[in-house]
Amino acid sequence: MKITGIRTFLMHVGQPAAPTYATDGPKTQAFGAEGKLNGFRNWLFVKVETDEGITGIGECSGWPRVLQTAVEDLAHIVIGEDPMHIEKLWQKMQVAIMGHGMTGTVGGGAMTGIDMALWDIKGKALGVPVWQLLGGKIRDRVRIYTHANTAEVARSAQARGFSAIKCGGVSDPVRKVAELRDAVGADVDIAIDLHGPPWLTPADAARLARALEPYDLMWIEDPIAPENLSGYRRIRDAAHVPLAAGERSATIFGQRELIEEELVDVVQPDTGRGGGLTQMKKIAAMAEAHYIMMAPHSGSLGPVAEYAALHLLATIPNGLILERLEDDWPERRNIIRPYPEQTDGFLTVPDAPGLGCDIDEALVARYPSQGNTGIPAEAGNRSWVPGTWSEHLYVQTRTGRQRYFSGKDQE
């Protein structure tokens, strides 16, 4: 079998409503003027074709509009090769792009989409699901968590069977967590994403972690700028709260220090830009050796990467939980075939050969990309210190500290 071509499918995706999305970003509706989609989310799908008529599907993330070009640029590296030799092709792609610098999420994302499609092809060719190729199943269902930024949304998620939720907390984390804990009680796990901008300084992140200790969080995610690895040591020394990070790094090389220096309790490589299932399985093994759990990131991803994450989490012993935005955009349900089976806060691991899914190409074509970059906040949402929104700072020390760290309005 030989690879004969690669096709890409880029689409614009509606912005989730703020109460159901763990961010302090824009509070816009999915559709704006003249039916145009708001926000700057894009999904990029990839199809790898072979001379035997077997096609594999994958998904890329990490700046999808740029990734489309990156995938097209990598196509000649794999066309003509045997798609069954996945590790060989991953190494070949890595060597091909290394002259452009360290592998970031663009390179990792491009390789991810192709790599994911190769696993799909191999599973289809052998007549087995991808989880079988990854070592076989440990579990038949994967626990999932959803996003909830208000008590009302949290109670709704709990009523639908979710036993874990995540909120965003750049602007008022303590108040929000306290409100959610009161709403759902002790039986629902709560995580909080402090994903900036602006990022907290290590001193502020350490103080915030101590303030959040009483709420017994599942984890605090991305409390400081992702490249500030030494800052994680300061937070770990200050508070006994699980830390999670890793979504903005690609490959085993990008995750190595987080894992080897045991800076986090949960590693979160993004299923669309982590380097593909080839790398995700290795990252999981590295983490297992350090007693670190894995909870793949998928907050900006489409449904194909979700399928890939299900196969992965079915096979790894340190698979903790999977992020799921089930209601971020109505068309998500229509893009993928079949739609994943969800019951009582779990997704069923698929049994069809390969990944077991495909996309509606015609529906994808109805939503061409309208842009893929923007400032992830608005002036009125208090992500930045009042009066500084127009500065768009990457890292910022908190002011109004009594209110911020206590979660209580002061007289």
C-alpha cells in the first residue's frame, strides 16, 4: 500500500456561549451580523489517501489556518510511502521540518493530523480499532468533564450525569469556585483553568493556589505562562493542590521537563497538536513512570481528535479524564459520523476499524474560515486589571488583591 495524496478541510466554528466555556473570553453568541460566525475558532481535518482505496482521517490544531499550509508542505514527504510504517513516517516528518527551528505547535499540529490519519488507515487495513493497535483496552468507557462557568450550568451538567466540571478563572477564581462548589456539592470534581492572558506571576499563582485549597480541586490548570517552568516549583512548594499543564507544547520533547521534573500532577497534551497518537502514547508512558496522570486537552478541538483521544485513553493506565465540549456549537453533532455515544458522564470507546469516524465534507465546506487570530477577551470581562485592557499584557500582577484572592467583595 502507498500513500497517494493528502487533502485538508478547514472550517470556521462558532464561539461557545460564555457560561458554558471555561474561559473569561468574549460573551458573544455563535452567530453575528448577516449570519457570520463570531470568534476565531477553526477546525482543520486531514485525509490521507492510498492506492488501495483506504482513506484515513485526522485533525490538527495549534493555529489551523497556518497548519493547512504546513500539512500541504509536508505532503511530498509522505506521498509514495507505505502508510503502515507510522513511526518511520513520523521520524521522517520531524527531520524534514527541524531546519525551521524547534518543533512548536504548528509543526506538531501538522504531524499530528497526518499521524492520526495513518493510525486510522492501519486500523482499517487490519480490520481492528486503533485501541487494539495501541495495546488493547483497559476500559470500555472514558470519563469526561464539561465546562461550566455558572452555578446554573454546573447544576445542569450534574443533572446530565457529569461528575466533573471545569471553569475559567482569570478574573475572579475564588468566588467562582466557591459558587460552583455550593451548587454541585462534594460529589462533583471541579477543576479551574487560569489560562491567561494575562498570566499570573508565580507569587500570585502560589497565593491563589493556597486560597483554593479548601475546595479540594481536581486540578489548577495553567496558572502561569507555559514557558515559566521554574515558576511551577514555587507553586508546588506553596500549596497542596494538583497542578495541570501541557496543552501548549508538542511532542515528548515539549512535555519532557514538566514530566521529568514532576512539576505537574496531570499532563494535558492537546490531541490535535501533541504530535499524534505516536507521541501521545509515549508521553503517557513518560508520565506513568513519574506517577503523573494524563487528561488530554480538547477545549478548542473538533470531533475527530475526540475520537483519537478515546482510543488513547482506553489503553493507558494513567488516563484520568477527557475534556468534552458537548454543546459548544450545534454543528459539532452534525460534522461527525457517527456521533460519540455518551452515557452518565462517560463516552463509550468505539469498536469500528480504525478511528471509527468520518466527517461530512459538504457541511464542513459550508463554513469557510473567516480568520483565526484575535484577542481572547473583551474590555468588560475583567480578565485584565481594570484600566489596562488596551495594554494586552502577557503577564500581570494582580491589583485589588483583597477582592481577587478572597473572592469576596469588600465594603
